[in-house]
Amino acid sequence: MLVAVVGALAPGAAAPAWGQETPAAPAATPTLPPGTAQPTVPTTTPTPATTTPAPAAATTTPAPNATTTTTAAAAPAGSGSDGDGPAAWLVGLIVLGVLVLLVLVLWGLARLTAWEPRWLPAARHSVGEAGYRTSASWAEFRDWLRFRR
């Protein structure tokens, strides 16, 4: 490998240090025949050339080439805020907090004025009786376990 590295160097050039690669030869640039214009690649869509009607006696000149403009790169998608205001998730969180606060205030007003729907006392009675029967069944089961010892 050392022979290949030394052989690849130009005459009179110094050898690279150990572990370094040899310098790459400059790439050949293609040339165009004389009198040929260099092609240009626009970065954005060209703007159309506008022409104004010329007087009949004047000579017309060719329209100038389309100009290209470059713009600053846009922020990547999903980067959060664009600098104009707060991020969408922050606005959503604030709206959610306001809604929760509104529900709590309405619930507090309903409790303060003792308002309750018609079905609520019957449901409260049913749930209370179910709890009473369940606790009685559980007590019966504990007594059964205690006497079996």
C-alpha cells in the first residue's frame, strides 16, 4: 500500500503523514466550445418579461432574460412556533383549562342552589341500597371464614 501511495504522488510532492489519505487530484472541469453561452439553472420560477408597445418609428430591443430570485429557507415542518404567536398545543391547553374551569363553576353553582335533576334522588337511593347489601354479603362471608377455623 505504501508503494501505491508514494507512486500516486506527483514528482516532487511530499508524502502524506502516516494514517492520512493522499490528496485527491482536482476534478477536470468540462469546457464549452468558444462562443457558447454558459447554461444557467434557475432556482425559482422565472418571472415573465413584460413588453410595452413601441412606437412604429423606434426599433425594438429583445426582452431581457428572465431573472431568478432566491428566498430564505422555510422552517422545517413540525418545528413548533413560526415566531408569530404561541404554538398550537399551548393554545389548545389554555382552551381546555378554561373549559374545565367553566364546568367546575357551573357544578359549584348547581350545588350551591341545591339544584338536582328528577332522577338523581332515585339513583342515589338505589346506589346506597346496593352498597348496603354488598357490605352485608361481605360481612356474612367474613363470619363464614371465621367459624370454619
